[in-house]
Amino acid sequence: MNQILRPFRLNRVECWHRSMTSRQVPDFDTVTSPPRRPEISYDAVKDGEVVGSGGQATVKRVSLPGTDQPDTVAVKQPQAPSETLDTAVIESFFNEAEMWAKLAKRERTDQYRNTDHIVGIVAIGENLPWLAMEYMDGGDLEELLVKHPDGLPVGQALWTGACVCKGLEVAHNLGKVHLDVKPRNVLLRETDGWSWPKLADWGLSRTLAEETGTMGGLSVQYAAPEQFDSTKFGDPDQLTDIYQVGALVYALLTGEPPATGGQLEVMKTVIGEEPIAPPGDRRAELPPEVDAVVGLALEREKTERYGSIGNFG
């Protein structure tokens, strides 16, 4: 059966659907990430308006005085004072930030021409743990779903999922994984068309969670079976990202992820024996091709999913 489903991919189904609509994909030139600027200091970014916080981090919007583009950046730093953070946690924060910057830089090479789906990094702290990144003025997918409780337009949902796959493909080609793909970690840039999605939080939420001993930013509703039970389903890896994008696209199409409720209820659904209801059961207008492409990404057994994120997107 999987061999029948494998020809279906998000971008192919989306292109078919978009051919019947008038909405166009945004102009790539308007959403290109800014370059790295290591000369920016903490004094330039320490003040600003708090625009987001949660768990272990705070995000501020900061205007950089006397500079050219970008004159506005988003600055993320731990909520806890740096002197209370363990040295190992701070070091891990910097390592994750540099890895994120490396991925964003790689995406701007000729190999990934016309692909820009990783939030750009502008500057990283030297002694204090902070990160200045591209300011995404469209919020995130979690906020967009609040405005569309029954799901986004089908073409936009599928296109957005394909964009997320492109960002992950850059990481996977470098041997890196995200493991926390969810609506809140997909930030948006406003455009004349659909909001342009870019992946954020490449490990920072998990790094900070180590300090608190919590699950951190991991949302159980988007977790793969192996993140609940690695003994039975294997260790999380690149195929885990594929499952999480499948759950993300499911939510974009229907308004909710495939498993809902409390942590225990979600876990039972994700690792249980009962098949997960296809998105078409919740949204009758969806063509069978959509159920096929999403369902393959959500297979419980990793080896039954797409073999690579590129085959999915």
C-alpha cells in the first residue's frame, strides 16, 4: 500500500490545488533573511519591547539605532538571570545558536537557491546567552490557527507544510534534526500573498528546559511515537521530523493536530493500535490525495514513513 502512496507529496498536491485558485505564492525577494552581523553588542539589544515569552525564554523586539537593514530584530534570551544558569546550559545555548546560524547561512548558498525557510540569525552573544534574529512580523502558525479554527485554505496549508520541509531538508543534509516542529516554532513574515513560514527554535527550547528539568517547549500533541517510547519505536531522528511535519500539516488542514487532549490521552492515541483518523474525516472537502500524503508521514513505525523529508515535501 505504501508503494501506492509514495508518489504523493505536499508540493505536488498543493500545486494541483493552487491551479484552481487565484492566490499566488509570495515573492521570494521580499522575504530573504538578513545577513549575520557579529559587531552588534548586547548594549544595542538589551532594551526593547517584550513581544513573547514562554517556559524559559523571553523575546523582545529591538530597533537598532543608526543601522541599515535590518533595523528591527527579535532578541531571545533566557528568562532566568545568566548568573543562575549552569555553565553547561549556557555553553549548550551558544552551541545551539551557532548551529542555527550555520543552518541559516547554508540555506543562503546556491545549493538552496530560492529557499528561505529558516529564521535568519543576525547576532549571537559572546558572554551572555542571547540571540538576535530576523524579526518575523507575522506572528506564528499557532496564532494563525487561532484565526482559522477549522483549518487554513487547503492550498495554503499544503504549501506551508512543503516550505517547512524545505527548511528541514537543509538541516537534514547537514546531519541535524529539529525534533520540536510545531505551530509555535514556525514564524511568519507578512507578504502580499500567503504568510511566509520559517522554522525557529533549533534546540534552544530544549537547552533551556534542561535547566528546569521540564519537557520544555516540546508539545506532546506534535510528538512522534518514538518520543514517547524509544524502546518500542526507536530513537528520535530525521524521520521524527517527518512525523511532526505530518502532525503540523494535519493541524493546518483541520484546525487541530491528530491527537488532542491531555498528555496521557495524546500518548495513548499516538502509540496505540487504533488508526489515526485521516484529515478528510474532519474536513470533507479534502481530496483523497491529501489523506494519503499526510497519512504516510504519520505512520507509527518510522520505516513506514517517507524515507526523507525531501520525499515528503
